[in-house]
Amino acid sequence: YFHSKILYVNEVDNDSRSERTLEIVDRDGYGAKTLGNEKHVFVPAYIPDGKRIAFIDLRAGKPQLQFMNFGEWQAYTPKISSKHVFDRIVSPRPAYNTSEMLFVSLDEGDKMSIHKMNLQTNIAEKVKDYKHIILSPFLHPFEDRIVYHSIKNGKRQIFEITDGFFGRGNSQISKGKGSYAEPLYSQDGKWI
């Protein structure tokens, strides 16, 4: 699927409400297919094991992490083993390797945290807490740094945690006048 299919969200306005369904299509645009019956889907991502996809579902009124197995197309909530209770989960971003995924959790006080989850064991550990908005964390291929975007002075900016995986320092990467979002590392780790 990775090299021949595109995973996306199809948004359709029905009278006064909007529906966002998970869809897959051949890279040439043919063969579009709706996956599952979820109507409030955001940020889908392939999991590199080639067997599942991850996405956020707002069906219960707050964002929840969901997985879906290829071929079965039934969404399920993964049981995450962690010291932390997750009220809301956003921004699932699987790494290039097959075993790690980063996500952001929002706690009841709207404090945001980056977590790292092993996709084979579903064990998650907190990487860092934040008092400001953070989105789209992505793990470096060597697993020694994380890039993400945040809002600073009203604009989206890209930041990187560079002093070790559980480091406490951040460096702002974007410096221009634009708005920057959804950062990724290249597979060789040389570029953001």
C-alpha cells in the first residue's frame, strides 16, 4: 500500500454538519474507497508495519486515537499502557522505523505533552510537557531528536528538540515571515 495508495480525509458538508470520512485511492486517482464508517476523522497516517493505519476520531466529542487493520476496515481503540491517563490524543505521527509513533496528548488543564509509543507493545512514555500549543511531532530516523510545530507570536513555527531524545531544550528552526507546519525529517535524517 505504501507506494501505490494515498490515504486521505474526504470532507463533505451535509446541511448543517460536516462529515469527514477516511478514504484510500490509487496514486493515479482511480479506485477511491471509503474505509470503515467513521464520520469525524482527522490526520490519518500509515503505520510502517504495512498492516495498519492510525487516525484521530472525534465521534465521542473529543479526539481519540484509532487504529484500523488493512482489509478489515474496522476502527478500534488501541489499549495504551502508560503511567499517564490520556484525556485527548491528537497528531499521531508514526516514525520511519516500524516500531515507534509520537503523539500529542491534551490533559484536562489543556496542558500538552509529547509521548512516544512502541507500536508492537502499545507502551507509551512521556517525552516532554508543554504549556503552549504543539502539533505534529516527528521522530528523527536516528531517534535522537524530534521536530514539531507550535504557534509563536500568532504564527506556526517549526521547533526541534536536539539535546537528546528526552532533552529539555528547544531550538526554533523556522525563521522566515511565513507560517510553517507539519514538519518531517527526510528518511536519511539530513533534511527537515
